[in-house]
Amino acid sequence: MQVPASFEYRRAESVADALALLQRFGEEARVIAGGHSLLPMMKLRLARPEFLIDINDLHELDYLRLEGGELRIGALTRHRGLLESELVGRHFPIFHDAERVIADPPVRNRGTIGGSLCQADPAEDLAAVCAALRAIAVVLGRGGRRAVPMEEFYRGPYETAVGAGEMLVEVRVPIRANAGSAYRKVERKAGDWAVAAAGAALALDDGGRIGWAGIGLAAVGTSMVGYRRAEQALLGREPSEPAFAEAGRIAAEDCDPLTDTRGTEAYKRHLAGELTRRALTRAAERAAAAAGEDG
Ligand SMILES: Cc1cc2nc3c(=O)[nH]c(=O)nc-3n(C[C@H](O)[C@H](O)[C@H](O)COP(=O)(O)OP(=O)(O)OC[C@H]3O[C@@H](n4cnc5c(N)ncnc54)[C@H](O)[C@@H]3O)c2cc1C
């Protein structure tokens, strides 16, 4: 039987209370949200926090709203909330594409965006989505709030910019005009983690060319961010299959997959390129539709 090492459990009553507990117990404390990643790690003794700070009563961290030209997502927003939100689907269909293929309903009912990003598993789908969208993580600590771009949020597998005594409270996604986004994933069976996956976001300029591009990949390297070369190759071009195929080829070159039980390095690299191409193609269709509506 797998059982975690012993720990003390505290249920935070407010964000201020959670923060005070985190600061009191320092390195030995961990936040628990949905528990779908942390509890398995504790049972395997890969994580041994001495204090668990439960944030599930902090309903003030469970929200989706538009503010300041951004979609603001509270850290305790569940996968299910993202999947069922019309607001999210209207502005960022990439979230719906991804949520449909994350795990199964029991996991989606409990798992949170905060937990997904803070877990920093290189196969985490929402992390690739947030990388493609250039989301900003809002981290709360002793000195107040600080905004951390996704490129800086990831410090490596299972490591983020959230330090001891801090917590992630919000994810902000900038809304761009004439924009579209999409996510494509290959999994071995329904509900499984990705063999490989790609998220893409595009914004068209007034002439219908690609004015901005974001790409994030899951399960093909230690980081979901850092596909700048592929993004740059798209800028100023007509949205077209040759452009998307080239970006896919560059993303495949720049990723860093490992052979494991889900597939060989070569297969995953091939998937990275093909899924990037497909995600870009769908994102461009959605951007063209948005441009039609906006214009
Ligand atoms: C069977 C199964 C299948 C799955 N399949 C997939 C899949 O296909 N794709 C996918 O992307 N994910 C998958 N997951 C993971 C799932 O999405 C989890 O919900 C997610 O990884 C973690 O969210 P959580 O809220 O459960 O986090 P928790 O397990 O509660 O926490 C995870 C980590 O984040 C920290 N943390 C949580 N919230 C905060 C916060 N606000 N501030 C600071 N630190 C915080 C915790 O301390 C912990 O270190 C799967 C999980 C399971 C059990």
C-alpha cells in the first residue's frame, strides 16, 4: 500500500490566511488545490511536505472575468470551469481544445489551473496552452503581487518562479484583436497524458498577414516555452500551409523529446512538427473568422 509520509494539515480560511501559513512554515509547506498531482507524488514519497495548506475554501480564487484587456483566471479555477465557460471559448478556444483531452471528468472536476501550472510537469497541457498565449502568472508573497511572464515562470521540470512563502493567485491572458488559437494532442488512449501536443495562437494584422504568433509544446522537452524561432518564421507572412509547415519543421528541430514508454524520440519529434502545423492551421481559421466578425 502506498501511503504518504506524515504531515500536518491546515485549511486556509482566506488568501491572507494561506499566505500567513505559507510564510510561517516556509520550505516545509505546500499548497494543495485539486490534489491530483500532489497526492500521487506524496504517496510515492516523491514529495514529503510537512505542512499541507488546503486552499479549496478560497472561492475568491475561483473566477473567470475580462478586465484590463485580459482574461483573468483565478488560480483555483477547475479544469471543468474552463471547459464549460462560454467566455473562455469565445476568446480562447485553445482552452476548450485542451480541456476536452485532459484526463477524465473526475480529474477535471477537481484539478485547477493553478495546480497545473505550479506542478510544472513538462507534459502538462494547460502549461503549453499558457505558453502559446503568453499568459502572465500573478504570484503573491510577502512583498505583494508580482507578474511573471510564462517564459520566466518555468525554471525547469517541476520548478517554477513561485518561491517558499508564495502562491500563484491568478493567470492573465492578453486579448488580441483578430486572433485565433488551437490545441492538438496525440495520446495513447482517451484521458492519457500527451505523447506530444502543440498549442498555437495567431493574430492577424490589418492586411490579413500574421502580426503575432505564439507556440507552446507539451511532452517534447523540459520546457513548453521557447519556440521563438518557429514564431518568428511566421511573422509578416500570409497564413498559409507552407508557412505553417515551415514553423512546424522548426518547432520539431527545436524541441527536445526523450524516448520513453509513450514513444521514441523520433516519433515525438515528428508529432511535434505535425501537431504544430495542425494547431496553426486551425488557429488561422479561427483568427480569420474573428477578423471577419471584428471588421
Ligand atoms: C489520472 C490523471 C490523469 C491526468 N491527465 C492529465 C492530462 O492528460 N493532461 C494534463 O495536463 N494533466 C493531467 N493530469 C493532471 C491534472 O491536470 C491535475 O489537476 C493538475 O496537474 C494539478 O492540479 P491540482 O489542482 O490537482 O494540483 P495539486 O495536485 O493540488 O498541486 C500540484 C502542485 O501545485 C502546487 N500548487 C497548487 N496550487 C497552487 C497555487 N495556487 N500556488 C502555488 N502552488 C500551488 C502544489 O503545491 C503542488 O506542488 C492528470 C492527473 C491524473 C490524476
